[in-house]
Amino acid sequence: MTIFPDYWNRLYEEEGRPGWDMDGATPLVRELLELARPLGLRPGCGLVVPGCGYGHDAAELEAQGFTVTGLDFAPLAVQGAMHRYGNRVAWSQADWFTTRLGPWDAIFDHTCFVAMDPIRRPAYVETCAHRLRLGGLWMAALFHDVKGKPGPPHAIEIADLRRLAEAHFEVLYLADATESHPRRAGREFLLVAKKR
Ligand SMILES: C[S@@+](CC[C@H](N)C(=O)[O-])C[C@H]1O[C@@H](n2cnc3c(N)ncnc32)[C@H](O)[C@@H]1O
């Protein structure tokens, strides 16, 4: 059951380096930042990475000058992130749906939305809105193609994400990713949306 931290923690325990871990930040950090900077995202802004795993993206965002919180509810993920990157990032072992931290200027969402059971998507989007300041940005990388495999990750059609996001956000950018990791090329798309 993916709603429980034990599900994920067991994967970290059994696999050490689970299949989704790329041992480094996704190249989509660069692509999403290039989209978000003209929209007002500046160094020093407070960013959160929900479902941060071993913290690669959070650490890269900190290196780019942001004040970053890396949040994950699996204890082994947070321990692994601390071990790799130390306290450059504020790590938090917490559930995204219930954390009392925030609000932040922006969310960097890479393989967290798609890790959710699809039934939780409306609640997940609402939670993202609650975790942001007014006008804050939700940046996300999502899969529209998971090669027919059962999730997680769960694929979502671009049009379905637009419908979900528009309940709480103004969608500013929604299109295929161009700088995906080679293992994911042609299967990812990007969202930048502003909290209404
Ligand atoms: C597929 S992994 C991706 C990890 C990381 N983003 C990466 O790309 O390496 C999904 C992560 O989301 C975390 N997660 C899932 N549901 C969560 C929730 N409700 N609150 C916090 N973390 C959650 C899991 O523990 C897991 O580390």
C-alpha cells in the first residue's frame, strides 16, 4: 500500500538503490528552473521537494541558490539523503499530506505525484496548493507513459493533469520534457503552475 511509509521504506531496505533512484539529480531540474526563473523564482526562494528520496534533486536545488526542504515519509530515504548531502538541505521525515511545515515559494515535484495512488490525486493537488504561498509555483515532472507497467509510478495524460491542476492553480506551462534522463526520454512531461 503506497499510502504507508512502510511500503517505501521496505523498498529502500531491500534494494538499497531502488529502481527510480538515478544516483544524481534529474536533468529536469535545469529545464524546470529555466521555465520558472522568468516567472519570478529567484535564488533565496524557499523550495520544498516532496518525496525527495535520497535527496539528489533537493541538493542540486540548494546548489543553485535556493533554500530547500527535502521531505519524505520513509525513514531510510531521509537517512540516505542526510548521509549523502549533510545539512545543506533541511531534511524532514514527514507525510506530505499532514506536514505542518511551509508555506513555501515553490514545490519541485519529481516522481512524487506519480508515486501516488491515482485516487489520491485531487487531494494531492489540493495539498500542494495549501503548502504554497499565494502565487507560489508548483513545478512537476510527470510520466505520460510507464511502458504499460503497473504503478507506481502511475502515468497520467497531460489533459487529465490540466483538469486536476486547474482546481487550484493557473497552469503556466504544460508540455513534453526535452531534457529527460535517457532512461525516461519521450515519456515525461513538465508542469509549471501558479497557486491561485
Ligand atoms: C518513486 S520515489 C522517488 C524518490 C525521489 N523523488 C527520486 O526521484 O529519487 C517516491 C518517494 O515518495 C515518498 N512518498 C510517497 N508518498 C509520500 C507522502 N505521502 N509523503 C512523503 N513522502 C512520500 C516515498 O517514500 C519515496 O521516497
